[in-house]
Amino acid sequence: MGEMFHVVPDELRGYSGLLERQAEHFLAIREHAIVKGGDTAGFTGLLSLLDPVVTGVAQLYGETLDAANKKMSQDAESLVKSARAYEKADEIGVCLIDTAGGKAEPPSWLGRFLGVGE
């Protein structure tokens, strides 16, 4: 319970940017997989029987990469929300310390953060 940790909100935002860039790579890979990997133009004879299988696998792979892109983008958004939450908690902590030290009246910070005393 007494564990100490330090969070730097700007670093969380930086990690979010990294995740966004990585998520974009999934879309580039998906396009390549569908266009190149799912190309059955040269299938003739018996190989033409594999057209639906190859197309289906390429489509399934594309959907999997779409899902990975969406999940990674959601994680990136969560990091930005977490950064905001940590910053807000720090602001509230400063207000509490100011109030305890007599630098601010309780309604000033309660009203600003919690809507009390407005």
C-alpha cells in the first residue's frame, strides 16, 4: 500500500503517439496482405479452385489487423485520458494543500473541481 510511483503525463502522451503510429502500420500491412497476398490473378486450372480460400484468408487476416488497429488506438486514447486524470489529481492536491495552509478558501477549489459552492 505504501508503494511510491511517479507518473509524467507528457510521457503518457508520448507513448500514446507511439501506439498511434504503430496502429497505422497495421493498416498498411492489411492493405498489402489483401492486395498482394490475396491476389489470385495467376491461378489457373486446379489452382483456380483455391480462389475463394485465398481470398477468404486474406480477408480474415485483414479483419484481424483492423481489430488490432482499433484496439491499439483505444489504448492510445486511454493513455491520454490517464494523463489528464493524473494532471487533474495533481491540481486537486495542490488546491487541498493551499486550503490546508490557508492560502485558499475551500469554495474556491471545491467549486472549481467539484462544482460545490457555485
